[in-house]
Amino acid sequence: MSSATGTRDQLRYLSIELTHFLSFREAKIELGDFVALVGPNSSGKSNAMAAIKLLRDIPIHGLPVAIARRGGFDQLRHRSSGRPYDPGIRINFQFGDAKASFYEIRLASLKGKQYEVKREEAKIYFGADEYTFVRTRDSIHWRDLIDGKAYDEASSKRRVRVPPGQSVIQFAFSEAGFWVSRVLSLTQNVEINPSRVGELQEPSSTREFEPDGSNLVSILELFDKDERAQLIDYIQSIVPGVEGYKIVHLADKLSVAFVQNEGAQGNREFLAKQMSDGTLRSFAIFVALLQPVRPRLLVVEEPEVAIHLGALHTLVQILREYSADCQVIITTHSADIIDDLDLDDIRVVWSEDGASHVSLVAEHSREPVRQGLITPGALLRSDALDPLSA
Ligand SMILES: Nc1ncnc2c1ncn2[C@@H]1O[C@H](COP(=O)(O)OP(=O)(O)OP(=O)(O)O)[C@@H](O)[C@H]1O
Ligand SMILES: [Mg+2]
């Protein structure tokens, strides 16, 4: 029996490292309970979040589909004036207080916009136990160290073959692969498209919330009584008139109807299609928060879009409370959101010399905030939220 089983639920994402990935040449994004990526349009915020989405798509859809969903391998590689290099992503995480674990994948191009996995590596630590694999172009080695005893492919005689364009984590041969799959699939990107939420939806049997909200009604069907009550509570804090919701079946499609209190006129029902973008967007974000397979890392891109200022404070408050159980990353242009944050929660993203960069807030920008002379939001408004290493 492993001495550290109790720590397996205490997963914490530490950082993401990007190499030649989209607009990044080399970058490390330190994570926390609640982190906000701030920076000009086109600076690379969404590109950084795309790395998390790509990693999640590997165990759920497989590496080829994960890459195709991003527009293909050629689109993934960092393009600059020089020759294109091979892209890589590394995610660092930790179980309980064990040593930091990681998973890393590097791709290389083949002829004709094709790619292969050049290297894939994981080291997972639970207390003193260690699960590892290293995959290169022509070999795969795995090794488990459990209660001081080592097991590997030689001792178990389990040989693995994986096609060059696939990730090894989808092939069940080692504990490390299993845990990496779990860690990657427990992240969730939320990029709600209100028109996809509003239109009639095809029933879907997946339990995975689609980032744009296009299978929201099918996810809603999985909610229990408590989740339904919590969802109504959340949505009422943003749109007070909404009393509840109902799932509606129209021919072979699904939608959701909102019950709205119209004062003296009593309650009226409106199909999602008729609801405002802000209502649909915040509703979908809440469904993502409450989905049955709860994420451990949630990415919400620009929560401020289409949301009234007063409601925005409430939404951010809800996200911050949620971040006690699930790490949250937001991207934002909103000085009002930034005003509510600690400077240590802010990651400044900027573009320079044809590449994106990320860093903490510079000391000279922090000092006036500490002295109470200016707020972080006011710094952002006056374009003075400088990064540590520009
Ligand atoms: N493969 C690539 N190589 C180099 N640069 C890229 C690559 N793919 C995208 N880019 C650059 O990244 C930019 C988009 O960055 P991104 O979407 O992350 O911006 P953002 O910070 O989210 O901006 P916004 O605030 O407008 O959403 C593109 O305009 C392009 O210049
Ligand atoms: Mg963006």
C-alpha cells in the first residue's frame, strides 16, 4: 500500500512552460489560486491559454484531433523571421507536498505539414513513490518506484508501441500515463459563444463541457437538485429577474427556457434564443463551474464581455470563491476586475521582438499601489502596469 495515497486528490497546477508555441518563443506562466492575464490585444493571452486547451484535448480526443482543433501542426509552431522551431509544452504540478511532478511534450515536423512526437516525458511523485516515462522517437521507457521497489518494462515484459503522431498517455501501459491523462483532463477552458448557447442544441452523451457552451443543455441534464439550486442562485445574482430554468425538447433538439419574473404580470418563459448575450454568457460560465466532472483548473477568457459593471463584481467574486477548490485563470482587459486583485495575482503579457512574453508586475509599478497612491486598475488604465522583465 502506498504511503501517500491520501495526497492524490490534492492536485495543484504550478506552472506552464511554452517553447516555440504559437506567439511564444520561450515563456513560463506561474499559476496560483486565482491568476489574471493582462495585456494588449494580440499580446498572446489566448495563445497561452490555448496550450492548456491543447493539453486537455490530448486525453479526451487524442493528439491528432487536439492538433487539428488548433488548425493543424503548422499553425502551432512559433513563426518568426528565422526558421520555424519545434513546439513544446511542459506543465508542472504537484500532489500534496510531494516533489513537483511534470509532463512535457515536444513535436517535430515531418514532410508535408505532418508532425511526429519527438519527445514525451513525465515524472509523477506521490510522497516517496515515483512514476515516470520517457518516450523518444524510437523508444519508450517507463519505471515505477513503489514503496522502494522498482518496476519497469524489462521486469514486467510489457512492451509498448505507439504511432509517431500519438501521445503515449492514451496507451495504458504505465501509472504515469494514467496520472498525466487525469491531470490534463481536469482542466477546462471556457470561451462562451452566446449564439451557440442560444441555438437549438444536438443532444450529446459526453460529460465534458464544450468550451463554447454548445453542449450546455446536455450537461444541464446531468445536474442534481443541489447543482440546480446553486445554478439558479448564481444566475439570480447577475440577472435578478430569472426565477429558474427548464430544459426544453423541440423535435430532436434541446434548448433551455428561462422563467422570468415580470412583476404584476407574473412569470413568463423565454427560450435561450430570446435571452440577452450577457445572461447566456454568465449562465454558461456557471454551468461550467458546476459541471459533474469538476475541473481542478478553470480558464475563463474575458469574463467581462457583455456583463454589466455591477454584475461583473459579483461574477468575479463567485470565481474567486470558486478558486478555493479549483484554480482559476482569467484573461481580462477590465480595469475594474484588476482593481479587485492582488498584484501577485496579475501576469502581464506583452509582445516584443516578434514574440510574446509573460511576467509578474514590476517593482516600480507595485510601490505606488502599496503606498495607496494608485490602484492596480488605474495603473492598467494609464498603461503603467509594467512587467518585471521587459
Ligand atoms: N504560430 C504563430 N507564430 C507566431 N505568432 C503567432 C502564431 N499564432 C498566432 N500568433 C500571433 O498571436 C496573435 C494572437 O494572440 P492572442 O490571441 O493570444 O492575443 P490576446 O492577447 O488574446 O489578444 P486579445 O486581447 O485581443 O484577445 C496573432 O495576432 C498573431 O500575431
Ligand atoms: Mg484573447
